[in-house]
Amino acid sequence: MNDASAPPPAPTTVAQALAHAQAIGLARIDAQLLLLHTLGRPDAGRAWLLAHDEDRLSAEEQQQQLRIDAREADCLCVREGLGDRGGSRRGSGG
């Protein structure tokens, strides 16, 4: 029997983490930058993710990424509910 209320398994690789973030509605660039932050490589650049897409995430990194994804997805829902579809998190000022 499949329990629909059970959370999905945590992504275990870089590629899975990116796919998960995009599946819940995050823009690709946001997913990449958030994952780089989780991995402690904010200055590594997005190319690093491509070169290491099969690298395994530690259990701590998996849980941290799930928390970040959930928080960002909640923010995305609020922005969309308010009609902000411009994609700017901090406002455009104009």
C-alpha cells in the first residue's frame, strides 16, 4: 500500500536535489544557487554542479536542502498568491 501522506525520499545526489527543487516550482537558477549554498560552495559556480551531478549528499546536506526547498516553495506560493510573477525576490523598484 502506498501512503500518500509520506514525504518523498530525500534526494541523495546533486542531480536529484536539483530535480527535486525544480519539481516543487523553484526556478533552475534559484535551485542551483541554493544547492551551492547547502554544499558550502557558494562561489564554486553553476558549472561545478554539472561536473559533480552524481556526487552524493550527506544526510545532513539532504535534510538541509529539503528544508531550504520547502521554505522557498512556501515563499513562491505566497508571491504567486499576491500576484508577484516577475520572479524578483527583492522587488524591482519600478
